[in-house]
Amino acid sequence: MTAEAKPAPSQLTERQEARRRRILHASAQLASRGGFDAVQMREVAENSGVALGTLYRYFPSKVHLLVATMQDQLQQMHETLRKRPPTEAEPATRVAQTLMRAFRALQREPQLADAMVRALTFADRSVSPEVDTVSRLTTAIILDAMGLSDPPTGEQLSAVRVIEHTWHSALITWLSGRASIAQVKIDIETVCRLIDLTAPRD
Amino acid sequence: MTAEAKPAPSQLTERQEARRRRILHASAQLASRGGFDAVQMREVAENSGVALGTLYRYFPSKVHLLVATMQDQLQQMHETLRKRPPTEAEPATRVAQTLMRAFRALQREPQLADAMVRALTFADRSVSPEVDTVSRLTTAIILDAMGLSDPPTGEQLSAVRVIEHTWHSALITWLSGRASIAQVKIDIETVCRLIDLTAPRD
DNA sequence: CGTTAGCCTGGAACGAGTTTCAGTGACTCG
DNA sequence: CGAGTCACTGAAACTCGTTCCAGGCTAACG
């Protein structure tokens, strides 16, 4: 056994880390162009200068790849949001504002958003850990936006989960052209009211 | 032009209607066994005694087929629920009760649920009309459960949309093993609180 | 410096969704 | 009855995700 175990995705050669980044970059680029369908494994492999087999060693399926891409993008968004926190006073409004900001970012790359969100909801059990990571990231973003002074109560966590549900599903309806941007805004604002409802009383 | 136009899905020969039903039945049966992946177009065609090309004439893609299957199942559920309306007094509780009842029905056929829900969220723009039908059915079920005496206000419709979002997304997290049944219950009860919040004041 | 293990490459091969088409059958109109 | 039309059949073909394999490269170890 070598000194370094490899279960964690962190323990990678520099070359390997570079490969991984190239793959994610190619994935995002193709997705930006044509959405989910345009991310073709052969093409991702070619564009990132890697053999098909290698691509599959890094990401065991197209869905894994796209979920990882989403993880990557979310991470960046989290950074950005951290730098410019929401300006509103009320937690509910802050969360709504933050989510709408994120939503506008997605609007700029609708095809990429399509690919990532479709992958996320299409993911089966084999991708659960990765999807869970995305979910935790989203939760973190929302909790940040709430700006709580105390750790969240169970009730508040429930509210946050429901907000996440709404966020994902609203995104889908928008991406599939069944809801307008205004509609999404209303839905988000509506669900954010749950935050007031679950605020500790005293 | 023949007397019967064919744009509506209603205008079908008896033989055609029968074929359609056979196809939907085969689809649901295969889905019940092995979920989304087990619904293989060739097999659906064979099991319903129809050529592959014909299957594709009736349902232009696997997703279309499964969304139609869901439509079918939802319709049945709507009937059932109509016969035994929720017993609770409060609208919010009635809705939660109804959704949990539907949820338990899905638990009995988890694989079928998996196939239908995955198809629903994976559907792209080309399936929008069909997905929309499913959405309207769901809305109808929820509104029924609310048992309003007056037509719903805009605010209430927003709340219903958010409930639907939560319902779909919670279902997905449960199907992919990332949330327990108890978790789903809590989420549904949480989001149903929005109903109280949006009830007309006087 | 040679050896060995592990990763990577190129490419073939397989499976399932989707498309296509020539031929067949049934029904309608003349 | 004959011709035309349209849906259905059977089967081949195409695409793209995924799997597999044989050989080459790298890097640490002896």
C-alpha cells in the first residue's frame, strides 16, 4: 500500500488534477452551447485531450460528469455571493434576493443550466453522494443568505429544504419553457415566506 | 379532408384507442418491474403487439410515453381521491393528507413511480404540452383537497404551485434514496403551511 | 538501469433509443 | 370493382452512452 490512499477525490497528481479540470471545462463549454444533449462523452474526451476510457475513470457516467460540473459552478457562485451579500434587511427577502441573483446568473447560460439541472434530477441512486454534495452547497448558500445569528432550528431547516425543492422545480419549469421568469420570481418569493413563519418567536 | 380531423388525441378509431391502451398498459407493467430503465421501447412494442414504428407514431419518445403513463395513473388517482375526500377540517391539513395518501400509493409501486417521475423531470421542451397536462391534473387534485368555496386567489394559486414544486422535488429525493419517508412527510407538511398564510383574510 | 504496477491511449464492440423504408392491409371514394 | 390513401409491420440502420481490451508510458522501487 502506498502512503497516500485514493478514496478522497483530493489525492490526485498535479497532472491528474489538470486533467480533471480540463474535462470539467470541456463539459461546461459543450453544455453552454447545446445543453444536455450537446455534452457527448466522445466529444468531451476529445476536447479535453483525454481518452474515452480515461474520461470514464474520472466520471463514471455522463450524469456524474454533469453533476460534478454543477458542483463546480455552484462553488463559484457561492464565492461570488459571499463577496456581495444580499442587502435587504429581512431574512426572507434576503433569501429571495439571493436566489433571484443566482437565477439571473443561470439565465446568462441557459443551456448550461439546462444540462446541469437535468442531470441533477435525472440522477439515480448511484449518483446520490454527488447530488447530496450539491444539495449541501445549496443549503449553505441559503443559510448564508438568511444571515442567522443562531444555528438554525429544525423547523428552519425544513423550510430551507422546501425552498430548495421549489428552487429546483421552478428552475425546471422555466427551463422547459412552462413558466416565465416572472412566474419563477413569484414562486420563490412565495416560498420564502416560510422563513418568517419558522423564525424562532423570541 | 375526412370528416374527422386528427389533431386532438381524442379522435381515434376504436382499434387505435385499444392499441393506445395496450401500449400504456405494457409501459406501466414494465415500469412497475424495473423502473425507468426497464421500459425499453422494443419490449413495450412487443408486449403490446405493435410494431416499433407504430409505437413511435403514438408516442414520439420514451419520455412522451412515460409522461402519458403518468397522466393515466394520475387520472385514476384523481378518481379515487374524489371518492374518498380528505377528512380533516383545515385546508392545509387536508392537502397534506391528500398528498401523503398519494405518496403512499406511489410507495406501493416505487419502480413505476421512479419511471414516471424521472421522465417528468427529464422532459425537455418537446414534451411541454404533455407535462403541462400532468401539472394541471396535479393542481386540480390539490385544489380539490383544499375544498375552497370561492375560486382561488392569485396568491393561493402561487401557494399551490409551490406545493407542487415541493411535491415533485421531494418525490425525487425520496426515489433517489436521499430522503426518508418521514422527511418527505415533514416537507409536505411544512409547505402546506403556506395555505394558511395565503387564505383570504375575511 | 531494469522491473513492475498503475494510469492512459486508441479503438473496437455492445445496448438501447430513434429513424427510415419498402411492403402489406384496410378502408374510402369514384 | 379499381385506385388511392393512410396506418401498420418488419427489419435494417444510425447515434450515443457505456464497456472492454491490448498495448504503451510514467514513475517509483530494487
